[in-house]
Amino acid sequence: MLSNNYANDGEAPPLSNKYPGNPWDHYELKKWTHISNAAIPANRANGHIGNASGTVEDCKTKCTTTTACKSFDYNKTDKVCHLFNKTVNYGQSSLKTDWNGNIYDYYKLQGRNDKF
């Protein structure tokens, strides 16, 4: 049975596992903000925590399974992502949007905000 008690505000109470027989499973939906043709420039990359390769979905999986990961840049040409432990909002000066060939996209995981 699903509850709508917290569906609109995005906040939920702590999960409980104190049910006899542990009959419930917990599933968490991850929401991403995507900013096209943008990336964190090297001079702002003090929150860089690693790289991964593959598709955007592969990078999302890598980020969601890495506890410290809050965002990543994705190089569309090389199919490599740069993982960060911080986030940036659209329009902030810490996002570079004039990359030659627009090869990067920026993704941030909602709910894991520590801004640069």
C-alpha cells in the first residue's frame, strides 16, 4: 500500500523497519536536473570525486550508488562523466556554458545539495 502523505512536499519521515516479519520494501525514486551544454570548469572542480564512462544512465547509476556524489558533467563526445560532491544551479557563474562544440551536459541529483 502506498501513501500520498508526503508526495507533494518531497520530504518524508525516517523509514521504519520495526514491523514484525519485515514485510515492506523501500524504493526510492531519483530525480535529476539536466542542464544542456554546461559543465563545471576545471578551476571550480575542487569537489571532483572521480570519473566513470558509459551512457548518461550509467553515470546516473554510478552517482546514485556513490554516497558522496551529488552531480556530474557528461562529455557527450567521449562518453565520460566527472562526478562531484557538490551541485551548481543554472545561471550560476560556476557553470561554464561556452564549451567548444557544446560537448558537455550537467546533471544534478535532487535532494543532495551542497553548492560550490
